Amino acid sequence: MRGLPLRWLVRSLVLLVALALLLCLAVFGRWFQVAGVRGGWDASLRLLRHGTTTVDDFRHYPGRPLRGAGDGRHAGRVAGTDWQPRVAVPGDDAGHRDLAGFLADSGTISLVVRHNGALRYQYLAPEASASTPSQWFSVSKSVLSVLVGAAIHDGILAGVDARVVDHVPELAGQGLDALNVRHLLTMTSGLAYVESDNPFELHVPFNYTSDIERMILRFRPRRPPGEAFEYKSGDTALLGLVLSRALAPRTLTDYAQTRLWSALPLSDAGMWSLDRDGGLEKVWCCLAGSARDLARIGELYLDGGVAQGTRIVAADWIAASAGGAAVASPVWPEASVAAGFRGYGLGWWLLSAERGDYLAQGKDGQFLYVDPSRSVVVARLGRGAGGLRASQWAALFRSLADAAP
């Protein structure tokens, strides 16, 4: 009788291991189904080798480099960087505290505040420098929107009403003939793609596959486009394929080099991760760069879309991105309203109608905040969000904008 509990424990452990193996086989089998043999195999190996996604992913996967000026002289005019604001920090009983101390406690890698075209404040974690790159995660979606606006201005894309099937004819006859660029930018595509950590859905293998195009070409509709907002990386991935096809034989990274890194210009090297060597850019997640360069991209919108005397995007594109002419979805989820968002523009989260501020945000607390009413841009990169919601970070950024000298 004394050995019974031990035998029971051993049998239970064997059963648990067997169930875990069966679950893994079921998951990987699903990935082979949706991503193909090569894509599913590579996705499985990448997950096992590197684990879940982090801000260092660009160091692990294939990518195309972006060249910066290299010495920081193009980071912009510096003014008043000795400014040490004490701002309202959400959740702090006293209401105000030292900003640098809060940023250190919240896992911030770097934070940059630019005001009226000048660098006003910069925080760097001990292990970081001003040029340290970090993955921007879904902030990349908003940067892609900038590039789409540039491509429309350059005549590469016809406009937001351009049909997807005109650039990706493989999707014709699959119920997507009415889908256009605006639907993808505003996340109203109606695609049957769920933004979920459920490994049986498309999103998880999508982040690891070596064959993004194969998965995109299997997209099918769940509802007609334009009916409802549903945040999903699949919309951005398809938009990236549309732009890549329009740019060919140039790559999307080469276009980003020309219209952003070289034109603004940006100071530091960047990297855009690919699904495989020579493959497609992972446009929804995996553009990496420094915080000061990210802030300069936001500042392009404060400057009306003009950099160094050259127009990058049209002024009406910026107005639409900030909610002026964008479709804020006929059905706007209550969860998004509760999170402090009033809508979704052309790839940007819309905040206060009074201030006209808007936000790009990514996993683990990556943010690009633009406040036209105060001429302030804030870029924050981190290893986590420090336990704060996006609305709390937005409140902090507003506090910084209000305190700017």
C-alpha cells in the first residue's frame, strides 16, 4: 500500500507527458496545415529555439538593414535636455514623482520627448545608448501607414480605394474582390483572422512562419469589408503584400530607406525582419530602430509631411490618419472605448478629439505619441509596459506634453 501513491504519481506524470506531446503534435500539425510543410516546420523550430516574441527578435531572424547617418547629427536640434520634469504617473499615490525613476522601474529602454522640432528630454536605461535599436512591434503598423501614404503621393499606389485584388490577383474570386487599401488601413477588412495567442489560430504561426505569402493567399472573408473594426495583424500583412507588389522589383525596406531613413534623415541603423532570407518584410511587428529615430518619424506628421524641404506624404493623408477623414468603423468595440481610444485612423489609434492627439502602440509597451496641439512627440521603447495600460501611458505622455517648456 505504501507504493501505491508513488505508482499513481508516476502514472499521472506519464499521462501528463503523453497529453502534452499530443497537444504539441496537434498544434504543429495545425501549423503544417495553414503554413505548409516548410513554413510549418520552420515555425515550429523557431518557436522551440527562440521562444515567444521579444524586443530582441530582430537579432534572431533574417532581415534587411536600414542605414542611418551614423553619428547622431541628424537626430535634430537639441534644446533644454537638462529639463527634468516631475509629471503625473498613473497609479502613484502622490500623483507626481521623478520621471527617470519611474521609467527605470517600468522596464523602459529609452524614452524621447521632442517639442517644437527640438529634443527636450531623453531617458536611457543603463544598458542602452541613444542609437540602441529595439523591435517596435505593432508600432511598425503605423510606420507602414506612413509608407503607404508616401507611395500614394509618389503615384505607386492609386489611393486608398485601390482594390487589393488588382495587386494580389491570386485572391480574386475568393470573396475579397471588394476589399481595398482603406479597409486594411482601418482594420475593417472582415477577414477571418483572429488576433489571438491561441496556437490553433493563424496569428501565432504567422509570427514564426518562413512563408508569409502562402498564409496570406489563404485568407478568406468572415464578413463584408467596412462593417466593423477588428484589430488584426493579418490586415497589415496583406497591406504589406499589396505595397510590396506595387513596389517590385524594389523591396519595401529599400523604399523605407529612401522615403524615411534617407529623406528625414534618420540617425541610426534599423532592421526590418523577414520571413526568410530574401523574403517578405514582417510589416505588422518587426521593424526595429532607435527611440530617437522613431520620434523623428512622428515629427514628420507635425511638420505636415515635409522633411528637409521634400514632401514625403500629403497633408490630407496626415489629417486622415489622425481621424479627420478616416472611417472610425460603423461598429467600434466597447473594449477599445474603455481603453481610452475614440477610433482608429489610417493605422493610428485616435485619442482625445479636443487635443487631436494620436498614438501608435506595440506589444510590451512600445509607443509613438503625437500631440499636434502641443507640437510634442514622445517615443517610448521598453521590455514591458510596466504594468500600465495604454490609456495610462497616454495620460503620462499628455502630462509630458503639458509640462514641456
